[in-house]
Amino acid sequence: RASPAAGVAAPPPPPAEDGDGFKKQLYPLPKEEDLNNWSHHASIDTIGDEVLKRALRGRDDVSFVFGMYQDWELIQVDSARLKEEEAEAAKRKEEDKRAAAELAAIDEEEEEEKPKKRRPKKASKKRGGDDAAAAASEAASEEAASASSSSAPSPA
């Protein structure tokens, strides 16, 4: 029993070089949304799909074709490449995390080594409304206390 793929012929290879209305597909496999890296065809003469060529022969309503050839082998190569890129990205992320933790530890050590400086409280140069009244009241209380202590009779 023949496999379903046995009756399907692989598309012929595209022209070897870009030019004359043709741009090769980026290999191993461009992303589906990345049309810039699909093959570009300004003529049906450079496309590899014979069915499409037959359907478009003699017609002028299609002026440009994007193509992306995929097969199992290309998908496997691309999957391996993506796994490798993901592993590299995870490794870089872990290295960045470790480096950030080391820098944070160094910063903490430097902060602990710095002498703690105490800043003296600055006296208010200008007293406004409530502050002036409080100061006057305090001064009056001090005067009254000293006057009462000096005028009180001393115990005999």
C-alpha cells in the first residue's frame, strides 16, 4: 500500500539566484506571519506549484505570488532551531538574574560599610502664626514661674 505522500511530487527547485522578479525563501523555515522571508514571485514562471501554474496560465488577474515551501524535514530543522534559541534565551535570563543578585549584594555591603551620619536638627529661623504664639506663651510661663518662686515665703 502506497503512502499518501508517494503520489505527490515535490515542487521543483526555485531558480538558484534572486532576481528577475524572484526572491528565494529564507531557509530553513520562515514564520507564517513573516512574508518578507517567504519566496516572492512576480511571474508564474518561477513558482514551484504546478497546479497553481496551470490554474493561472493565460490569466492576468494575479500579478504577484508569495510562496512558502514546507516539508517534514524543514519543520524538524526549524523546531530544533527554535528549541535551541529558547534554551539560549533561558540561559541568558538566568545569567542576568544571577548577575543582578550579585550586584544587589555588593550594593548592600557597600551601604553597610558607609558610616552613618547624623544630621543636626535645624532650628526654625522664621516662626509663623502658631509657632510665635507658642513661643510667647512658653516665655511668659517661664517668667511667671521664676517670679512666683522668688516671691514665695520661705519655710521657717
